[in-house]
Amino acid sequence: MNDPTGLPTLDPEVDPALASAVLEIESHISDGGWDQPSRLYALVDTAELVRREPALASVMGLDDSSSAGSLTPIEQEQLPPERFESTLASIAWGPEVSGCAAVVERLVLPPTADEAIPDDPARAAAYAAEHPDRQEVRMVVGVTREGSSYCALRLRAHDADHSVVGGTDLVPELIALLGATLEPVDDEPPEGPPDGPAGRSAGPANPVDPVDPADPVDPAEEDQG
């Protein structure tokens, strides 16, 4: 079901801040068309961002009254496209990140095609690309430290805002991958500037595409430090 704005109507049990952030990302990405690379976002508490980064918040048009109970998406450096999901397994966010979201485009086949999919990854990709019943889908999936999740799916064959499908558990595997990046790590990094997990300063930008104020932390890099 959709409301007059063209966005999915939210279930009362859905985390509204998370759903709003996911739909904001989906709308932003859809403006760029299809065949885009996968993307990763940190989701930060907007009120905390206003407190920590008042200059950036001012540029973004955020203030105390508008920030209550909302999350701001912050785009990260692009991960290797051919290893996007596997690279997620090596990421751990700092405590100032309230959640995260990912955008991926994939080919989806009907269940009847499962048994015919080759075991070899290259042949499987070719099989999917040539299947007459394939569907191209863009998935925007977000999770929070509290365990909430929200997904927004757009089919290329039905590329319209009113056709975006929303739900809490539409992409369970990606939800699990993103949720694992928010789990506490054994060795916490030394406390540093509150700009983000890597202690990098933020630059002026809009709420969806800023300049890396919160890079994800790779546990392997922490051990080397």
C-alpha cells in the first residue's frame, strides 16, 4: 500500500527513523538511474550530529527541532563491487554510528530456475543474465543497533515511486550481514575525535552524500595499529 506521496505506507511496528532514512536513500539513488555500483551508508543520530558538528548541520539545514528522533545517512567510500557482500564481513562500526544501510542491484530469478543454476559463479552469472524471466531489482536495506531493519525494493520493470515495495525482512541475508557490522568488537579502538570511527573530519555536504565523516573501521586494521 502507498500513500499519496508515492512512498510505501509504514507498518506501525516499523522503526520510523530507519524507514525514513532508507526511503531517503532509495529516492536519492533512483534519481541516478540504473546500473549503479553498490553503496554503503552509516546512519547517525541526527541530534548527535547537530551537537557534534554544528557547522555541518547548519549547511545540511539541520537544527535541534528538526533532528529529534531521526537518522542521517552518510555515504562511505565505495567497496570493491565484485566483493561487496564479502567485504561487509570485515567491517565494524564505531559506537557513534547508530545503524547502517546498503544499496545493491541484483538479478532475481523465479524459484523454478533454482535447480538449473550452475555451481560455477561465472556460469551462474551468465545464466541469470540470459534467463528470459529474470528481474532486475535494486535493494536498499538498513539496520540499527537495536535490531530494527527496513528494506525498500524497486524493480527495473516497474520503475516508479509508487511501485517501491517496503518491509522489514525482505532481504534477510543482507540484513544479517549489515547487522553483524554493528556487533561489538573485542578490541575497541583508542578514543579519539568524535568525528567518526576513523576520526576523520567532515566537510560540507548534503544529508545523503557527505564527505566521509564516518568511515567504517576494519578490525584487521585496528589490530595492526
